[in-house]
Amino acid sequence: MPGSGCENLFVLRGVAPAGNVSTSGVMGTQNMEIAMTRLRAGLLVVVVAALATGMATARVAWGGSVKGAVILKGAAPEPRKLPVTIDQYVCGKEKSAEDLVLSPEGGIRNAVVWLENPPPTPAAAAPPPVTAMDQKDCVFTPRVVVVAAGGRIDFLNSDRLLHNLHSTPSANPPFNRAQPKGRTIPIAFPHPEIVRVSCDLHSWMRGWVVVAPHPFYAVTDAAGRFALPGLPPGRYTVRAWQERLGTISREIVVGDQDPTPVTLEMTAR
């Protein structure tokens, strides 16, 4: 193979080129086969290593994170009870108002926390997972759900009575549908926004759908806690929304290892 560089390759691998073989032709052929086998093995290692490196890069998760709580600033308002005037055999005689639920330490449940200026993220390889919101004992459960823009929510009715599923969106298509027991109504939410969901038959029923444009969203737990993992180091604006208290913002700096602690205070109204 004159001029191809293969002669030099064989010499570097410790095997004489076929043209320089002074023993039998069989030995020369065997040497060539050994050299080619080694060459193929070397190329395979290079290709596999390159692929492995590429996959690892695609899956790298940043080590920064935000962990904290949303708490109430000021005196906690008195809990309220809402009278039930219809379907008491399922709904009961009264319901607790859940527009502001606090822990004993003042943590706010069902607040939504997100990054206003999130880091870039790769496009999802699969559609967003389906989220569910049930109607049970005449209450939306959970009261607040987050769904990725373009995702779907399955609205369920576990009550043995008729509900009316009614939304008041700004960017997404509205819906107003009767929902008997056991029926599931799937609704897609293509555009980011916060959507209120209610039942016209049971006036106290409220739910909230938060349509998120990126994955850095969280809903606080019963203690008001939240976490936003997988962040690169940098400066961010973190925001919190609560249906009764509105929205607040705070600037934070995230490192690349230890979680960044954040306490977000919302003023009582």
C-alpha cells in the first residue's frame, strides 16, 4: 500500500511491513492480520471513548442548588371556615379555607417558587409527564400543581356527585365542562401562566395550575420548604407566588457545591 502510510503504521506497532518479510509468506500474512486487528481495536477504543464522553457531557448535572422556605411575615390571620350549602352528604357542612395554610412555625404551604432568569436547559427528549388533579370530598387535590408548558393534566372526579370544571386562563384555551363521578378530563396547557380552576357547583372549590416554561419550579410543602437543584453557579432572581399574598422577588448567588439557603418572607394581608 505505497504512499498510504500503512508501512509506517506497521513499523510503529512493532510488526514488519509485508514487503520486508524475509521468512515465509504465511508469517507475513499473519503479521498483517495481527496489525490490522490491533488497529481496529485501537480505533474502536477511540470511538467508544468519544461516545462515552459525549453521553457524559449531555447528562452532566450542575452541583449548585437552592434550598429554603417561604414564611409569613407578621401576625398570622385567623383560620376561616366556609359554609357548605349543597351536597352536604359528600362535602360536609363546612370547609376550611385553604387560600393560606401555615405550619406552626409560619411556613407557607402551596407557595410556588421559581427562577426568573433560569440557566439554559436542553430540549426534552420526551413529552412532559402527565400530571393529575383530583376532586375529592369537594376539594381540589392537590390544590396547586405545576405542569411543563405543552404538558397535560388529567382532572379526576373521585366524588359520588357531579362537579363542573371551570378555568379562567389568559393565555391558554378556557374550559368549562361538567364532570360526573369517575370521569377523567384531560386538558393540555401549551402556554406558561398561572390558571385558576374552580367548580361552579361548589363555590368554595379552588385549584391552581402553574404552567412552567422551564424545570426550575417548586411547590412548597406543609412546612413551607422547597428545593431547586441542578443549578450552575451564578446570580439568579428567585420569585415566590401565593394565591392570597401575591408575588415577591429576591436576588441570590448560587455556588457550585453546597446548597444556597434562602428564606423568602411574604407579608400577611
